Amino acid sequence: MKRYEDLSPSLRCIMTPGPVEVDPRVLRAMSFPVLGQFDPEFTDIMNETMGMLRELFVTGNQWAYPVDGTSRSGIEAAMVSLIAPGDRVLIPIFGRFGHLLHEIAERCGAEVRVLEKTWGSVFESSEVIAAMENFRPHVVAMVHGETSTGRVQPLAEIGRACREQDCLFIVDAVATIGGVPVETDAWMLDAVIGGTQKCLSVPSGMAPITYNERAEAKLLTRKRVERGLRTGDVEPGELSFVRSNYFDLGMLQDYWSPKRLNHHTEMTSMLYALREGLRLTLEEGLAARFARHILHEKALIAGLTAMGLNLYGDPESKLTVVTCVLIPEGVDGESVRSMLLDRFGIEIASTFGPLKGLIWRIGTMGFSCRENNILRLLGALEAVLIRHGVTVPRGLAIQAALDVYE
Ligand SMILES: Cc1ncc(COP(=O)(O)O)c(C=O)c1O
């Protein structure tokens, strides 16, 4: 019989746009004993998590809870519940994850109109608003922080326009939540999806979401209680009911409400992790956390620039937590990444689609976003580039970063 070794993954310095390193306190929380899903101790943890999510999303919304599954499960739950077949949906795309929204909206049977921006920049709010006036969408779905290009889209004016036109605004804040400001209520976002494995530094496996009463009103018209749990004969929304059972937010909110109407079996250990990640985030304070991300981004950029490297994309729309670097001419970007990982234990990312092979992406997110990681990466990258025949001003990168810190 084949014998398998003990599991012993390497300790890595993860400087990608997710997943990133997890705070040991979150890992510890995951090892606590499992509770039954209706145990009052567990339902208290569910309620506390909802309270912390409201603070994280800066919202007075009643509904703020995690969908079980990776971040795209939250996106899919929001879209499949809020987009009825035939709805007009506008999707402004400025990178890979905008295309994901397009893909999901099509699968919802929507009439989709996309607006595309050249990768590396974002939309003027007026461009999106003009398209809304022309298309009169029921829903606008958009990414806030695009990890594929390292850009951030301003949302407040688009949010106001959506409210004025009585259209729902669904926002993918997977990469930004906990790292840069996401103002759900002030920016008039109707449904927002966050990610765990990025700026919250919790493993991948849950998608925190929030939505307001406008969104709830729509999804309740489409809700259908599962066979086997129904108490009445006639169900509302019999004709246009949500075509997913797992992602029907109407049923999920019954499970997260005092009704505790059974749906799936909650992921106990993941919820412990999320609760601990949120607790640490709120203990640090959102403003202090955002300032920390800005500081380390500044040190990283100072070091990269001192090394003679160039950044990719429009600087005006740069996303604090993802820095995209142009791979120097003639350098094999994948060979550099492999050497960083194999010899230094540091992971940085490549990217997708039209940018593949042209840029590296460096994440400075959550627990990974700290001074010793930035200095370690700069030192290692300099050494690896020299090994790849690149002429680099030696020793300046770390000094430039230290100047920022000091
Ligand atoms: C902006 C954005 N949206 C959505 C996703 C999808 O998340 P997941 O892979 O956790 O499903 C990602 C993942 O990297 C992302 O960066």
C-alpha cells in the first residue's frame, strides 16, 4: 500500500493579489472545536459575525453575512438572485473580473450590454452614466478593485446615478474590502461582495456580502422556499424564481435570520476564521489599516523605482494593494518568479489575458502587507534580476524603502 508523508507545506512569503498569508491567530481559530449549527453558542457567533461585517462594509444594512464558497460564490449569489431572466444588465469592464461578471450575467439569462475600457485604466463616471441613460438597465454590475490590472474604479457618482434611475448596483469589492475604503451606504451600493483571502487575510472559502432593502425587495419577489421545508401550498415568485438553490439569497437570509430556517450546513471552522479575521481588522481600525496599506505600497514603489523598474498602468487609478510591474525587455518573467519562489520562498504573481508575460503583479494585502516582507522582496528581486542579466543599481532599492519607513 502506498504510504503518504505527513503534510508539511512550506512557510512562504506570499506577495500576490491573493491568497495571502494568514495571521496565526486566524489559523488558531480554525482549530477550535466544531459546534452544532443550531447550538446557541454557534448562532451567537453567526450574529457577531454579521455585526462585524456591517462595520467592515460601513453599512446599516440588516443583511451582511458570508456565502459559503470562494469569492465568486458571493458574486454569483448576488447576481443569480438579483437578475431575473430578460433583465437589462450593464457591465463596464476594465479587466478580467469584469468579464467574469459578464459571464455570470449571461448565465442568468440577462440582456447584457458591456462597456470596455483598455486594460490599465478605469472609467470616467460620466461614461458609465451616459451608457445607463441610453440602455436603462435594471442592474449595473462592476468591479471596484481589479486585481488583473491593479486599478481601482471610483464608484460614488455611479452609485448615485443608479439610485436616481432606480437601478440596482452590484459591486465586486473582493480585492478592496479591508484594504482600501469601501463605503457601501455613502456610495449607494445596493449589493457588495467582499473576499476573505485578500486584505482580510483569512483563507479562501467564504464570500462576505451585504445588500440593502432595495435589493432585498427584488430578491424576495423571486424567492422560493425549498421543497421539504415549505409550509404553504403557493410560493411567491413561482414563475421567475431564482434558478439556483445554493445561491438563493432569499433562502440564505432565512438561515441567517432568527428564523434559522435550515439551508446548507454552515462551515463552522471557516466561520471561526472569518470572525477572527474581522475581529483583528476592526481591532486595528479601518482607517489605520488603510493607512498601513498605503505606507507599504509607498515603500514598495520607492524600492522598485530605485531598482530602475517601471510600473504598469495609469497612476491616477492605481489600486493601493496591487502593484503591477513591467517585466524588463528580454527577461523571462516566469523564470524570475520561479527563482523567487524556489530560492527565497517568495511568491509574486503573473497575470491573465492580454497582459500575460508583460507584467508581474505584487500584492500588499492584509497580513502579508508588512515591512519585513517588503524589504525581503526588494532584496530578493534585486538579486534575482542580477542573476537574469539585468543591470540593476545595486543596493538602492532597500535603501529607498527604508527611507520611506524612516
Ligand atoms: C476582483 C476579483 N473578483 C473576483 C475574484 C474571484 O474570487 P475567487 O477566486 O475567490 O472565487 C477574484 C479572485 O482573485 C478577484 O480578484
